[in-house]
Amino acid sequence: QKEVEQDPGPLSVPEGAIVSLNCTYSNSAFQYFMWYRQYSRKGPELLMYTYSSGNKEDGRFTAQVDKSSKYISLFIRDSQPSDSATYLCAMSAGGFKTIFGAGTRLFVKA
Amino acid sequence: SAVISQKPSRDICQRGTSLTIQCQVDSQVTMMFWYRQQPGQSLTLIATANQGSEATYESGFVIDKFPISRPNLTFSTLTVSNMSPEDSSIYLCSVEGFRSNEQFFGPGTRLTVL
């Protein structure tokens, strides 16, 4: 079993939809949870950063961490075609060792 | 966030040759990281490079195959040696951010080995 599981998609939604992206993990020591967005032929870009449990909101993006279920989510409201990208979850117990999910490809259709 | 550039952005190489990838950061950073990203797979850490010390390699990666230099606080190189088609991948460098485990990535180098 992988430490971090992420559905690769692709996920295709119409413009304006609410998108839900998820990851599960097995290591209960993870404390730092990140979401990266990666456009085609570009490097990953840090989108959301959360420490421990709870929710964090930034504009149209909301990150949720449920440590009891070992489950993290990224919600995108009012999705736009420019949100079409691969979204990578990432998590760490500290010490600069970060484990990445395989990424979910998202397509937002105009 | 740091601005990171990589050279080359892409290359096509012959089996048995070597390629050196450069990573330049616009500010001084202590920790730099090299990752490999294969199609459909997660980012895999190759090694961590601190200025002034030997790079620390992850399991499955060895210095003879992936020698790394870190001559100063803004620059690092990764060499992919004696390449085979299995080395075809995207290679990414990243640097530490201000928050714990935060990283900023370069644009990547897309390598194809024939």
C-alpha cells in the first residue's frame, strides 16, 4: 500500500462547478499537508499549505484535513478553464521528507 | 517565493551519454532538492543537496548515477550518467520555503533518452 493514495482521474467538470479533490494516507505522523497545482510542462506550484487538522480557505480554494480519517481534500469553487491542471497532494511528518500523491488531472470545460 | 530556473528545459540524448542539469535560484537557500517525475507517477526525491556538504541520496539512487554539485547557496547541478531509456523523465529541482516542509519548484527538465 502506498503511503499516499490519490485518484489520477481525469476529472472533467463544466465551468462553474464545485470540484472536490481528495487524498488518503496511511502514516499517522503526517503533520504538514500541501496541495500543488501543476500546469502542463511546468513545475508544481504551491497552492495550499495546512498544518495539522482543520480547514483553510484562500479565495476559491478550500483545503480540509481530517487526521482521524487520514483524509485530505481540496475544494475549488466556481471552477474556471484556467483551473485545468494536475493537482498533487503532498504531506510530511517533518524533516524535509515530503511524500507526494500521483496527482489528479482536472479538466474544466468552458 | 523564490524564483527558480532550470537549464536545459528539455533534451533528447543518446543511450550511454550523460546530461548535466542546472538549477539557479534568485535568493540564497540552504536546502535544495532534486526530484524525478515519471509519467503518471508521483514525484520521487532523488537527493537533498546542502551547500558545503555531500548530497544525501534516497533509497534507490546512487551518487555514481546521479552526481550532484552544490557550489554555493544559489546554484546546484544534477548529472544523469550513463543514461538509458529508463531515465527518460522530468527532473525537477526545488528549494525550501519559509514554512516547514514548504517547497518551491523549478520548471523542470524534460529528458528523453533514445
